Amino acid sequence: MAFEVGEGERHQVTFSFNKFWGGLSISVDGVSVVRTIRVGSIGLIKHWDFVVGQQEQHQVGIEKHREQLFAGFRPQPVYAFVDGQLVAQAVA
């Protein structure tokens, strides 16, 4: 999933998740913000927050939801928020 952030100062945010291997990455303009491998998880919703921009700053939040059982075999919705507003959604 990829989306744009900002009006005058534009940035490209990219979210990538591999259900099979558990690799997750979030990058802004090609620079890694989050990179992790998830083997197991107790929570059903995982949330990442970060600020994008220098002169024009925006609060970005990304949520990944999963089912309690057989999550690796089920769709996992992902939601992206900029300044509290939903701007993109996808299924991992």
C-alpha cells in the first residue's frame, strides 16, 4: 500500500507486509521508518505512529488488523490515517 502525505511538501509513504515470512516495512520517500519481522502476536490490532515532513508536519498512523485464529490464511486489513483522517486502506 502506498499513499501521499502533504500539500506543499509531498511525501510518499509505503507499507509492505508479508504474511508468510512476517516481514513488515514502512518507508517514507524510500527511507525505512519501521522494519521488523513478526513471528507471533497476541494483540489483534498493531498500530504504528510517526511524523512525516519538516516544514509541513503531519501525524501518520497505520493499523494492521488480524483475526484471532489462522491469521496467516485470512485477509488482514490495513488502514492508513493522516492527521486522524483515513486516507488509504488495503488488505495484506
